[in-house]
Amino acid sequence: MTNRFEAVIFDWAGTTVDYGCFAPVRAFQEAFKEFGIEPTMAETRKPMGMLKHDHIETMLHMDRIARAWEDAHGAAPTDADTDAVYAHFEPKLLSILDQFADPKPGVVDAAAALRAMGLKIGSTTGYTDKMMDIVVPQAAANGYAPDFWISPDGTNGFGRPYPYMVFRNLEHLGVTDVRRAVKVGDTLSDIREGKNAGVFTIGVTEGSSQMALSQSEFEALSDADKATARSAARDAFVAAGADAVIDTMAELPTLLTQLA
């Protein structure tokens, strides 16, 4: 049997590491609080997957946050304000990233199975190189190391939903056709990135930023509530254009075998 696909390109936080994508959420919320703004969980997560500076800019221009900023600071948020919040955000995130770099359940085994199928493994992220310099070695020490990773720093600052990080993966991994690559992610930005690049795009529900639950929170749910949470994330991914949705990484090798 000939593989339909040559490579799988994963996201990082919420997809392969950091169940629930909590490191950036915590840092975003703490950074905004320094400026007298308390974003909700939904507001904080809505732009997730974007380059972190772009994420902050997007949050600052959400209607409620923009009004709260104007009330607190006497003027509408500016580019300089985005820079100021980011200057608080980055050190907060860097200080905790090493605690949020463990592979999610099933990721190490899935990566091994994909390699056994002859697939290469790439990755894209909303983190910067400086952030990845913490995450990559920690994940590798715990058994997960893709063949290639790139951040928006490697694409002139053009992060998701631009397709350029995916294109750099295809180039580096020697993929012969965009249709022979798969993008897997846990945010709507991931889905849009994959679709914009023309690759087969898969959302993963459990442990995703979209679901927004920690592993202990998810495991504490009743079976019915787990199904509801999975379904809500699945519907959001499908609405964003996902070609397929899986609940756990353990399902990925089987799905790709079926699609071959």
C-alpha cells in the first residue's frame, strides 16, 4: 500500500504538549491584569494559535476589552499598548514554559507509529524561537521530538493563519505536494493555517485550547459531559473547515491508514 501522505505537521501547546494549552492562558491573563484589565477565559482563548504579539493585539481590539482599556487608561488601545502588554507577557510565559512542555497522552506513541508508517513529522507554533528554546528540549527529554520545527520568527513574523510556516515544513521535509501533508492542531487558527496552506487539516478535541479543560477537569466529567465537550470542539473545528476531527492522538495513525 502506498501512503497517501508523506508528512504530518503538528502544533505544539494544546496539541502535542501542555494539555489544555494553559501556559499562554495564564501568562496572557496575568499580563492584562497588570494594566487593570481582567479578560475572560473565552476572550483569552479566542485568538489562540496566533503569534503571541498578534494575539495580544487581537484581544486589545475586542469590543469589551477595548472599552475597559479606554475606561482604565483614558484612551483607546494603541500599537504601543500592545507592545507594553507583550513586554509583561513574555517574561511571565518564559518563566513557566518548562512546566508545560510534557507530551500529551498518546503523543509519543503516535509519533512512533507515524514514523513506522514512513511519515516525517514537522511542526508549527504560535510561540517565538525564545519560547521554543525552552519547550523543544523539555519535550525531547520526555520522548517527543519532531523532525523540524519553525516559529513565526522564521517567517518574518507571519504566524497563523498565514500558511508560511507550513510551507517551510514542506520544503524542509521534502514533501512533493501540499496534498500529501497533514496539519494537526487544537485551535481554529491551526485549522485556518492548514486550510490556507492547502494541506489535509485535522482538529484534536481532548486537551485542546478549544475545549479549554485541564486533564483532571476533563477526566472528572461524566461520560455525557465528556461527549458534549468533545462535540462542541468538533463542531467548531468543522465550522472552521477541518477535513477531519479526532478526539485523541491515539486515533491519528489509524485515521491516516484508513485515508491512505
